[in-house]
Amino acid sequence: MYHHVKKLMYTVRVGDPDPRFGKMLLEQFGGANGELAAAMQYSIQGLNCDDPARKDMLMDIGTEELSHLEVIGTLARMHLAPLKNLKNKEAAYADPLIAICGGGGVSLNNSQGNPWTADYLKITGELDVDLRNNIAAEGRAKIVYERLIDFTDDSQSKEALQFLMTREITHMKVFSMALESLGKGKFEVGKIPPSEEWVNKYFNDSTGEGELGKDATGPWNTGGDWEKVDNPAFKGLGGK
Amino acid sequence: MYHHVKKLMYTVRVGDPDPRFGKMLLEQFGGANGELAAAMQYSIQGLNCDDPARKDMLMDIGTEELSHLEVIGTLARMHLAPLKNLKNKEAAYADPLIAICGGGGVSLNNSQGNPWTADYLKITGELDVDLRNNIAAEGRAKIVYERLIDFTDDSQSKEALQFLMTREITHMKVFSMALESLGKGKFEVGKIPPSEEWVNKYFNDSTGEGELGKDATGPWNTGGDWEKVDNPAFKGLGGK
Amino acid sequence: MYHHVKKLMYTVRVGDPDPRFGKMLLEQFGGANGELAAAMQYSIQGLNCDDPARKDMLMDIGTEELSHLEVIGTLARMHLAPLKNLKNKEAAYADPLIAICGGGGVSLNNSQGNPWTADYLKITGELDVDLRNNIAAEGRAKIVYERLIDFTDDSQSKEALQFLMTREITHMKVFSMALESLGKGKFEVGKIPPSEEWVNKYFNDSTGEGELGKDATGPWNTGGDWEKVDNPAFKGLGGK
Amino acid sequence: MYHHVKKLMYTVRVGDPDPRFGKMLLEQFGGANGELAAAMQYSIQGLNCDDPARKDMLMDIGTEELSHLEVIGTLARMHLAPLKNLKNKEAAYADPLIAICGGGGVSLNNSQGNPWTADYLKITGELDVDLRNNIAAEGRAKIVYERLIDFTDDSQSKEALQFLMTREITHMKVFSMALESLGKGKFEVGKIPPSEEWVNKYFNDSTGEGELGKDATGPWNTGGDWEKVDNPAFKGLGGK
Amino acid sequence: MYHHVKKLMYTVRVGDPDPRFGKMLLEQFGGANGELAAAMQYSIQGLNCDDPARKDMLMDIGTEELSHLEVIGTLARMHLAPLKNLKNKEAAYADPLIAICGGGGVSLNNSQGNPWTADYLKITGELDVDLRNNIAAEGRAKIVYERLIDFTDDSQSKEALQFLMTREITHMKVFSMALESLGKGKFEVGKIPPSEEWVNKYFNDSTGEGELGKDATGPWNTGGDWEKVDNPAFKGLGGK
Amino acid sequence: MYHHVKKLMYTVRVGDPDPRFGKMLLEQFGGANGELAAAMQYSIQGLNCDDPARKDMLMDIGTEELSHLEVIGTLARMHLAPLKNLKNKEAAYADPLIAICGGGGVSLNNSQGNPWTADYLKITGELDVDLRNNIAAEGRAKIVYERLIDFTDDSQSKEALQFLMTREITHMKVFSMALESLGKGKFEVGKIPPSEEWVNKYFNDSTGEGELGKDATGPWNTGGDWEKVDNPAFKGLGGK
């Protein structure tokens, strides 16, 4: 059961409303890496989760993201406020969907007006995989908030965004520790082991040299257990 | 530039075609965690990448996933073959979109007929974040292949799926090593540091006890630097 | 700010799990008229609302719908439980997206597997219009729950659905009373009055008699202020 | 069967084409509350309707909306005309999808370029519910036209929009009278009555006081049959 | 302006309703190559068309397709009729979206339940290109109707589908003749000529021999003006 | 199996980056008629194709389109480069999705930010129909490239676009010749012949005279085998 309290998790203020920045902020309201996506991904993982301790954790964070949704929505709405005055033509042009269709209020669309879709979510019902999905999701949200902070000159907007950005790192830590505490091997997913014959072969499928670079080596294809297979499309894959 | 060789990366054979299993296999052809999603995610990250060594790696794996797309597509097509005979009604009912609209051939839809969409992709242009996206993506693909293997009794199908599943673990290793080699801190994303005031607070936003469990503790909310804040919605967040 | 309590708003039990009914139940979890759609429509209207009293009401109901989302999600999950055993082939065939891709857990898809989309929402930022949207939405949700009750023979499922269905009527009352209390005319929307010349003309654009019926009259086109214009496409619209 | 006459239902002229306003107008051509949505919602309800008199009415209005689609499409096309001259760069930037991909002609996209989708439609096959859907739909269309009128300074555009806006009120009246003539109770939907135990309880799920307001009372939660339940998430729901 | 006559363009009857076939028929109602797609593609091309004679033709056919939409919708509805009885469980399982959410009536979804989207349309505003789009569209619709005819054993359904299928060939002829009458060269599109250096080179980008076949020649890559370039990815493209 | 070579098929350079033109270019990267759409349409047709010679041809061109995807992606990225500097506000406003969410790199969205979807593809599994789909697709791509060339003043961008445009004509020739070599009648699709009774009737469904033109004749409705049926909706279709 949910309860709502009529306070924001972080008070937001805006010095100088910028409708076009408001449109950008919608990315974190109704966009692929935004707060609704986070809230739904974690809460539904939580609903499906059979591990009681981590289920609690997923519900904690899923719920916090709903509170973030309110914060970013309120901030976006303040920046979009000039759209309500339809005689302010430049403001209204900034986002016709919100100005004309939404009356200047926020909606679940991203910075380009695309409607939020559950296709953004990554939910597999395999706890360790879902925790990796969440770590990645928090990384994405962090960098998007950072770019929003870098973009705006409004110090009050920066402050709220800094709070939200910080919490993404908090959640990244939580999910990482929850993953580690499962005690699974680093590349252990599910129960069926990979085939020895193929698992350590690095296929060098992109070769040559040109505008797009040239072949390179690194710990991800050289040394250790790696066996590098050059041009498999042409040489064929020996052993089949 | 791309080149195609008229051989499959892994030869596929099917003992007993099962059109409903064929429909499931489409999940890895035109679904959210399937081979086209992988091919596009890595190849476009590669196109955008300014780090020449990891750009090469992204192109290698992106290209390999295109070859996987052919393998899973061929396997799905073999299982869907009975749909071509429209008098085989049960087969045709299994996937009307493919039977009636597609003439029994594979298409870029998932196991429920939803069209593939770029909303499945996670591309941020921040290399470490993208590598985490890819590690998570490989985990998802691994577990989906495992479930397909667990589902079918056809040993030849299992064999091809085992190959594809193995390669996901290979790629997971590659992306992990590429991430580690960047030398970034575990929770270091972008350049703006999180706020000290908020980063180590765990918000206990889901409390009580009932059908949905009860409060739990673990390394993700207790010990270390963690400060646990119970019921922030009611207590307010001190310090603001 | 949101808070979550680990109890369901209505305890759900299932006598005999039916995966295909579970798939139907997803319609109210991740479908067009389902609980997430309701929660988001009302909560975002609330976020945008400048009328403090009705804003409170919108937040009350928006929050309750989040609790309903948990109830229907838990019920669906119980019916979908057999999908977790992939050797139970018929169960797994019932919804391959959930069986193979979701590991048997619920996801934000409707009864046909379509991902939830914000295109389902009707939010205009005009309070009386939004209240009408909500009255209509509650009517839709009511009839969908009624059909689910009519469909299933499982008495425990019926009980939970009856609770959820009842609450839709409650909300319909709330929204109707909130609309009435605005004191607006029945056909008064916005500020610009309709043109006298056109507002009371009923255009009889579909004529003739055949498999699709024949012309009919009723209080919606005859009597009162109505002026009936037959065949406007052919006669032209006098006065222009 | 349909027939088309090569005249517009309302002659449109444009004084000063404004491509960015043309883009806004697309909201009523290919948008969520636009004329195609109206035409399809009513016509398909009509096709499904078993009540012969109201089926006739649904077909009348569904057909009229197709004529409106032509009117708004023609108006939008006139405002978008400068996009045809690709050397008029600012015009072409206004909507690259229409300029580059559509050659300057209208397409079934909304004001942000999103493709029209049947997800916009609300069709339930329950006549009274569908009539409520239509009343709400007309309210939305009315307010969108009003905003377009408020936005533009072009008097000829205003005139055509005024015609279209007026007809929405006409339709709202028609649908309301058709609903009333069904003689159903105000909160009577379908056949299964709501549970007495729950139907008159108002759940006060959003409490406290802050930036988001404070608790309020009104006829929608106080007086009459209402029983107000405060904080149900915490108190539990007595009687279960 | 549109007018509707309450007769079907082709009377439909159904001997033995088959809900699963009804679901297939939806492909031509709300699917990618169905009647709404045809109606919208041609009518909007017509609305945009500056060539008065072909504009008339586009409106003729666009309007006819609206009449087809009614025919196929009525046929689908007859086959879906058993879904209205929710106690007929197998029927209701056949398409839960239509049974539960739509009350057994047709909706603008395809055979897999995907909502109709304007992404299906091909409208470029270049008359000859649009006519080619339409020729291709008619070919698709023809083959889909043929498959539906091949699938069903119901002779009355076959008859109506035969009518609809025949009209696609009629339209294919119309569009072809309209294209020919433009007098454009066979490969003449737009105004900018292709570069002589590249236009007659056939790139042999797929080579080798295996499960996927082997290199082949035909009039499309050999003889005439063709110059075959083998393995351009490896040899490079001389002359750059 | 695929192989990638780190060279572009056509070297691209940009004199003066124009982010808004970069956004337009995305139409051919992630848009409906863009290079991914072409690559997928032909490659999947090839995968499904049972005619070995034309299968080879489909794979050749499908593969070439992947190389084009790289070329247009690289060109778009160069024009979008200013978006990476978030302090260049006007540049960042040009496409917030790419600036904020994508870090300035290209993504599979079209010129309005819509995500690429498989709904763009036309794949029927009927070879002659698919070849017509491809001829039409090449026509669309040609005209879009022409418009992009007409729009920009940057000569280096023009040059690369001219190469890509030329190749569309090449492919149009290939598909046309492949279709002709099948030796099918011009209006011969599938196996079931059209009904003699209906195939040569032209339905004059749009009549009258007004802003939308007037009735016209041409070889597509007059002469030859044509029988013109005026106003079928009103006269009825004799013979039924």
C-alpha cells in the first residue's frame, strides 16, 4: 500500500524559467532513463522478487523514485510555466504538445515528446541480472542529471538536480552491494554453464584500418584465457 | 564497411519443428534483449566512441551479433516452417502475424508480435556507462537463452542455443574487462561528485509487515558508511 | 513524497491458477484502462493542478491506484505462477513474453503483450475536462473488472476483483461530485463560446438503409433546439 | 459505404502562413484528441453497436469527423506550405519530418511528430461507457481548439477553428443526450453492483502539508454517504 | 466532405464463426497492410496532391478503402462474436484484448493485438514515388487476402474476401496506369540525376558458399550496363 | 556471417557543422525510409527467401545498406558535434534527446526523435511483392536524399549524399530487373485470380466540385477495359 505526503523530497525553486530547458527536463520525468522508469523497474522487480531481504530493498528504492518523479516534475513544470501564456509565442513553440494539448502542464513524454513506454524497462525475474540492470540504469540516470546540471546556469535548478543526481549514486551503491552479497561469480548468470570450447574465444570481426580506426588489443582480447580468432567469417570457425 | 559470407556462424538443425517454440525464439530475433538489439547497441556505441581501442572492440562484438541474428533467425524460421502450410490450422494460429502477413518467414517482432523498437537500446555516449549497459544486456540475453534451452526438448535446437548463450558470457567478460581497464572508481560516473550530505543515506521508504514481507537489513543499508533514514516521507529529511 | 507499507490494500488468494486468465488480468496491470494508467493520469493531473482542494483529491486517488496496481499485480502473478516451470509447456506457451523474457513475473504489458504507453493517458490541464476524462476512465475500468469477474470461476479471484471494481465506482462518484462542485454549465468547456450558427445543427451524415441499419431519431437530434441537416455533403452547408 | 464530395465542410483560408503554427495544428490532424481519433472512435463504436438508433448517431458523427479531418488537414497544409521551399531554412527546420520526409504535405503525426496510434482510442463495446468516453473526448477537442484560437493572430485561421470548435460542443450535446436517453443511473455501469462495504469510503491517501498543498474537504469526500478513512496504508482497512 | 450510406459495399455472411480466424482478419482491419492503412495512405496523398486529375483518383480509391474497412470489420466481428459470451472460455482466450477490454467488438489492432500506427503509411509528397508506394501496398494487401482465403473453409467468408482481394488488383491497375501516364523514366525519381560513376556498379557484398547459398548471377547484376564489384569492403572502392 | 572493415564506403567530411541539419540527417539513419530500414528489409527478406539467386541479391544489397548506415551516421554525427558542448545552448536545444540523453552521439531516432520501429518494414515472404516493396522503398529513399541535398549548402555533405542517393537508383534497377526476370504478369500477384465481375470496374467514389477539385478522367479510369461506376454508395453495386 502506498501513502503520499504533500511535501517534496527536495524543495525546488527556479530563478529564471527556460521553457526549452523545461523540455529537456522532461527527459528525466517521462524519458527512457527517467524517474518513472526507475520507479517502475524497481517496484515491479520487487513485486516479483522471492528473496525477502532484497525485495524490501527494491521496494524502498522504487518508492523513493516515485518521490523523485514529483521533484523533477515540479522543476520541469516551473520551467515550462511560460507555455501557459499562449501569447508568449516563442515559449509555446518550444513544446507544442505541452502548450496546446497539455495546457502547459507536464506529461509523461520525453524531451522530444515521445510517450513513455514500458519498453524502457529491463525486468527479467532473475535477481542478479536485474541488479545489474539497475546498476546500469543508475549510471545512465547519473550522467543525464550531470548533463542537465552542466547545461543550465540557474543555480537553484542545479541544486535540485544535484540532489537527484546524488541519489542515483546512492542507489548504484545499494544495488552493487546487494549483488555482491548474493555471492555469485562475476560472470555467473543462471545455472547452465557456458561451453568451454567457445567461451574464451575473442572474434576479431572488425578489421582493417581507415576512418573508423584500426585493430587494437587490450585486456579484453589479449592475455589471460583469451584466444583471438581473426576474421572468423572468412576463416570459418574451426572445430565445428 | 560490412561484408557478408553465406555461411552461418553456427550450423543449425531442427529435429521436430514446434511453431509455438518458433514464436518464443523470435524473442531473441526481434525482441528487447535479442540479437538485433545487441548488434545495434554495440555498433552505434562504436560509431559514437572516441576511444579508439574500445571502439574497435565495440565494432567486433556489434558485428558478431549480426551473425548471431542470422543464426537465431534461421533457427526460428525452421520452427515456424509449418506456418507456411495454411491448411495446418493449429500451426497458423500460433502466430497469425507471421502466418498471414509474413508468409511464414521471420520478422522483427518479439514473442508476442510486438515490433522491434529502438527504445530497447541503451546508448549514452559515456563509455563507462555504456559498458555497464552492455554487461547488463549480456546478462539478460544469457538468461533468456537459458530459459529457451530449458524449455525445448529438441537436442539440436539446444545445441545452437548453447552456442549463442555461451557467446553472451564471452561478451560479458569482454565488456567487464574493458570497463575495468578504464580505471574508474566503482561508483564513479561522469565528473560531478555526489553530495556528501546525501550519498550515504539509505531511505527506508517501505515499512511495515504483511503479505509483501517486512523490513530487512543487509550490507546495502547497514554498516559501512550507511546511515539509515526511516520513514523519510513522514519525518522529513533533516538538514533541508 | 511517497511511502510504501508492505501490506496489500486487499488480500488476494487464488484457488486454481489459470495462466491464460493471468494474461487477461495483465490488462488491468499494464493495459490501457489499468491501474498504472489510472495512477499516472490522476497523479500527474494533481501535480499540474492549481485548484488546491481538487489537487488534494487527485493525489488521494492517484495514490490509491498505486495500491491497486499492487493488488492486481499480485493476483496476476499468482495466476501466472505455472509459467515459471518451463517444463509445463502449455503454461509457458500462454504468454511467452512473460515466461521466457520475464521469468514468469508480471510486467507492464497488457493482455496481448503490448507495452504500457503514456498514450493511454488523457491529461489536458483543464480541470473540468480532466474530471470528465476521469469519470470516463473509471467507467472503462469498472466494465473491464466486471468482465474479468464474469469470466473466472475462481471465487477468491472474484472477491479481489469485486473490491477493485467497487473502488472504481467510488472514484467515479468522487470525480462527478468534484466536477459538479465547479459549478460549470453542462456543455461549458473553456472560455470561448461556440458559434450560435452551428452549435444546434445535427448533421445527418449517414443515411440510407441496409445491413448497417437505417436513420433514427432521438432526443439527440430531434426536438429542443435541434435543427437537422440532411446530407450536408450533398446539399452543402447553407450560409457559408 | 462512404462517399466523398470534393468540397470542404468549411472553407479555409490563411492570411499569413506560419509553419510552426502549422505544426501545432497537426495536433488536431494526427494527434491524440484530433479528428482522425474522433472519426475512428465513433465509427468503430458504431460498427460494434447493437442499439440501432444510437448506432445511426455514432455513424453520423463519425462521418462528420472525417470531414473535419479534411478541414484541419487543409488548414495545416496551408500553414506548412513554406516548408516546401527547402531554401527557406527556418521553415524547413520547423518540422524536418514533414519538410524532408513528407515533402511539405501533412501526415498523420501530432505536433511533436509522433505517429498517430490506435492507443488514443477508447472503445469498450459498452454503450454508456463509450458515450462517456465520447463526452470526455469532445471536451478535450474543444479545449485544444480553444488554445489554438488563442494562440494565433490570423483571423481566417481563427474562423475555421471556431467552426470546428463549435461542432465539438454540438457533439458533446448529442452524446450527453444519447447517454441520458439510456435511462441509466448516474453511477450505474454494467450489471454487477459495487460492494456496499467499500463504495462510500473515501481513502485519504495523501496527507500532510507542504509545497504540494494540504488536506481539503469538499462534497466529494465529506457529507452525504461519505465515510472518510484517513491514512489507510497505516491504519489498515478495518473489516478485512 | 464525406457521406456514409448504411449499406455494406459487399454483403457479408458467416457460416461458422471461428474466433481465431476473426483475430487473423483483424490484420486487414487494423494491421499494417489493412484497409485503414490503405484509406489513410491514399486519402492523405490526395489531400497533399497538386495534380488535379490524380488527386481525384486518390480520393476515389481512398474513399473506397473506407468502405472496405467496414466490410472487413463486419466480417471480423461476425467471427469474433463468440467472444462476447465470456463463459465460452476458449473463445475468450483467443483474443483477450477484444474479449475483456473491447467487449467482443472489433478494434484497430492487428492479428497480434498491436495498435494501428501511422508508421505503416508511406507518404512522400512526390507523386510518382507515392504511386509506387501504392502499387506495392496493393500487392501486399492482395497476398494477405489470398492467404486468408486459403486458410478458411467457410465459403461465405471466402466470397467476401475474394471481392476485397479483387479490388486490390483493380487499384493496382489504376495506380500503375496513373504512374505510366506521368511519362517518367523507369528509374527517374525527382530531379537530381544519379552519379554516372556509381550508378551501374553492382556491389557483391555477400560472398562465399554455405547454408545460406552461394553467389549467383542474373540480369540484375550481369550484362547490360552492369559492372560487378566483388568484395568492395576488402578491395576498397577504386576511384575515391 | 558478417565481417566489418574499418573504412567507410564513402569518405565524409563536413565544412560547417549545422546541428539542425544533423537532426534532419537522422531521418536516413533511424527513420522510416533510412538505411537501417533498408538493411533490415532486404536482409530479412533474404533470410526468408527460397529462390537462391535472388536470395543472394537481397543479401548483397542488405549488406551494402549496413555500410550506408555507417556513412550517414558518420555524417550526421559530424553535424551534431556541437551538441556535445552543452554550453553551446542553441546547438543543444536543437535535439535535446541527443544532447542530453545521448551525449551528442547519433541514435536510432528519426528527424523528430521517434525511435526506429520494425513497423517501417514491408516484408511479406512473397518474392514479387517484396521486390515491389523494395522498388518503392528505393524511390522513397532517393527523394529524401534529394531533399537533403537541396536543403544544405555544404558541398562536402552534398557529395556524400549524392553517393548515397545514386546507390538507391542502382538498387531500384536491381530490384526491377529481378522482378522482371520472374516473368510474372504485371498485375499477377499470388495464385488466386481476381473476379472478372469486379476487377475492371472503377468506382467513382469522390464526386462534386469545390476546393478539393473536380472529377477527372485518365487512362486509369477511362478506355481499355474500364467500366466506370459513378456514386456506388448511392446507386448500389448492381449484380450483388
